[in-house]
Amino acid sequence: MLKTLLSNEHPVSASVGLSPRPVGGVFGWARDLGLEELHFKYDSAVGLKAIIAIHNSQHGPALGGTRCIPYATESEALADVVCLAQGMTYKSAFAQLPYGGGKAVLLRPEKIVDREVYFETYGQFINSLNGRYVTSVDVGTCSRDMDIIRRKTPYVLGTSLDSGDPSKDTAKGVLKGLQAAVKVILDRDDFENLRIAVQGIGKVGFALAEMLHEQGARLAVSDLSPEVMQSFADKFGAELLDPGAILSSRCDILCPCALGGIINHETTNLIQAKIVCGSANNQLAEDCWGDLLFQRGVTYVPDYVVNAGGLIHIVYGSNAASRKRHIEGIYLSVMEILTRSRTENVPSHRLANGIAKQILRDRTATPPVA
Ligand code: NAD
């Protein structure tokens, strides 16, 4: 493993997001991305293999969820955590929150023998960083897991003691982004009879699809779990699509709500939708695929702009009014980005990255008064 990670041909899959592939070995790559810290924890007795990446903590603790999924390779897990952490920095900056960007991945074993011990051990790992990293839920983890982590560290949000699961607010934020995109691109104020394909009917995808159904959209959904798909279809009458068919399906809007890297060298030209807008982090395997979407006339709504509702949820906690106001603000952010994208003829993801970087530069230039 170490040999592979330190090799100059670090073979990371193209499945993940914001940053180009590493070319100079893991530490050179980390340096080039401006990553502050990388932490590894291995505990053979409980089957824990964890990586925490702190991308930026200059403007507050690095905040980002814990992803717990099986990875094909350790290099893939490393690339995922690093790119996700970078995305969290942009997300926090864009949403004007007093946090930095971080992320954790747990390389899920075939079976977690004792979930309590597993997440307690992981909680100790988080605690050892003394608050430089704060966690919450992501793919493969839930509020119950956060409760277990809370036994070992205070550096966790989204537990049943604070704001609880943020996924519904993430879905509400994506809905706001979709409303803005539909207004700018289709000149419509509603979803009535629009055909919307949702990839991933998990915590966010389910809540989003349910709201879209209530607003009259014609849904097609896809998930790796046939049971999840069937139960959604039974409830809401959606069309079921094979996971391999959803990206190329004929639809007005594609909502990626599963994993990242889905817009890549194989898929970009297949996308039929006019608008791509969903909760999945790091949807663009690399920025060039966003450029290609733009050239093809497909509007991509930058993921970290629309999926910030969950982050807003855990940061504002019980302050429901601020939470709601902030999430509703996603509508105006998306309006502005898509309108500028049209008038300036610049792809939306490039505009959003530019704005996020400028916010970070401005913050560095004017540190908060003590
Ligand atoms: P989840 O684990 O609850 O749901 C993900 C779903 O996607 C699962 O049902 C899984 O079976 C399905 N899936 C995985 N690969 C698929 C594929 N190739 N095709 C179809 N379905 C597939 O996760 P979640 O919390 O709903 O998060 C979804 C996405 O949104 C993730 O990328 C996550 O990082 C992002 N996100 C989540 C939140 C949040 O509040 N939960 C906040 C911001 C961003």
C-alpha cells in the first residue's frame, strides 16, 4: 500500500471529483491541492480502516461527513477523501459558514462485526485531532452512528442530541437549486409534467424525489437496491430504471444523488437532460467534463452550491429560522451563477469555483476580529 501511495504513478481511479488525478505521489498531490493534513487509522481488532483529510481549517474547523462504503482499492478511498475534503472547503466558503473543509472515509469491511465498537473506535480517532476535524453523516452512515461517535468525542454534528439527520434539508436545498435552474433555463416556475430522473434513492434522493412527485414531476428513479426502488415505485408510481440506464435516459432534468465522478469520459456525451442538478458530491470526475456539458448546451448546477442544505442544517442546529433563510438563499445563488454563465459564456462550475476561491482569499485578507 505505502509503496503504491508513494509511487510517482499513484493509480487513482478517475471516479472522483474536483481535482485532477494525482501525478506526483500522495504527498506531492496533497501539497498541490493545498491540503493541510492527512490522518490514517488502522485497527485490525475492530476492522477499522479510516482516513481523515483536512483540506482547509484557516477559517474554522474542517467540517465534513463520514463516508462508509466498500472501496475497490485503497488508492480510490484516498482520492475520494481528498477530493471530497476540497469540495467541503468550497461548500463552506460559498455558503459563508465559519468552517473549513474536511472529510473522512471508512473503508467498509465486508461485515462490520460490532457497529458500536467500530464507531466508538472511530470516534476516538476523531477526538485525537482535538477538534480540527468535525464530522457528520454521509453515504453509508446515519444519525445513529453519529450518536455512537458522540460517546467518544464532542466533534460530531447531526446526532440526535443536536440537529439530527441533515439529509432532508440537503434535499430542500437541491429543490431550491432546481427551481432556480428551471426558471433560468426553461422559463418555468413549476415542475408539472417535467420528466426528472433521480439517481440514488437514499437519504437525500428519496426526500428530493418525494418533493418533486408532490410538485407534479414525472419521475424515473434508479438505485443499486431493487427493494429500495420497488418501495419507492409502489408509493409514488415512478418508472424504474436500471442503474446503467439512468444517465442516458430521456429526461428534462437529471438529479445525481448517489456517488461522485458520474460525469466522466464515458458518460458526458450520453446525458440527454437539459439540466443536471443533484446532491451527489463531486459529480464531475474532472472539470473538463463540465466544460463539455456546457459546450453541449447541458446546464450543470454546481454540486456544492446546491447540496449545502445539510451543512447549513448542522451548523445552524436548532435555529430553524436562520436555517430556512439560508437554505432558501440557494435559489438566488443558483440564479446568479446560471445567469452569469449565460451572459459571460463561462461554464457554471468554473464560475462557482472562482467565486469560492475569491471568498477564501477575501477571508484570509480580513480575518475575523477577536
Ligand atoms: P445514501 O447512502 O443514503 O444514499 C445513496 C444511495 O445511492 C443508496 O441508496 C445507494 O444504493 C445508491 N447508489 C449508489 N450507487 C448508485 C448507482 N450507481 N446508481 C444508482 N444508485 C446508486 O447517501 P445520501 O446521504 O443520500 O447522499 C447521497 C449523495 O449526496 C452523496 O454523494 C453525498 O455525499 C451527498 N450529500 C449528502 C448530504 C446529506 O445530508 N446526506 C449532504 C450533502 C451531500
